[in-house]
Amino acid sequence: MNVKISDLMSKNVVTTTRVQTVGQARSLMEEYGIHALPVVNDSDKPVGIVTSIDLRNAPSDLVKVKDVMTQTILTIPQYNGPHQAARLMRKHHVHHVIVMHDKVV
């Protein structure tokens, strides 16, 4: 059986923007029971990622997401296999990648 990332990934992705606060991002993570949020621009293009660790290390809930997010993101097409995502995460020592419809940013 050929399982694709699209078979396993979350379908309703919750995102945040650079101008939202750490407190707002934290509330989203708590509400949806997640540990990372893709940070998107006005065109919904991913420009970063913010994780629960980033939020935990933030000096205040009033700090903007742009000040604590990781700007270097790893993306993978949804038609790739989960083993490819695992290899990418292992190689770069990360726990989250952003799944794209067809192309890598």
C-alpha cells in the first residue's frame, strides 16, 4: 500500500500571522490541542512556524509572533510518502514540517 502524507495530515490547518501576539497563538494551540502553527502572510503563503517551545520562551504574551517564530521552514509536497517527511525531519532535527499542495516553498 502506498500511503501519502495527504492520507495522514491534518486537513483543517490552523495558522497564525506575524502580527498576532504570542498570547493569541498560545490560545489557538490550546483550543485546537496542537503544538505548532504555520505563520502565513496576507496571501496565505507560509513565512515561518511557531511552536509551543517558542511561545514558552517568549518574554511576554504581548510579544508579536514575528519576534519568536522560526523563519526557516521546511516544506514537503502532500503526495510524498511519510518516510520522506520523517527523513527530512530527522536530517534537520525538527518535529514539524509544513505540507504543501504540490510545490515546496
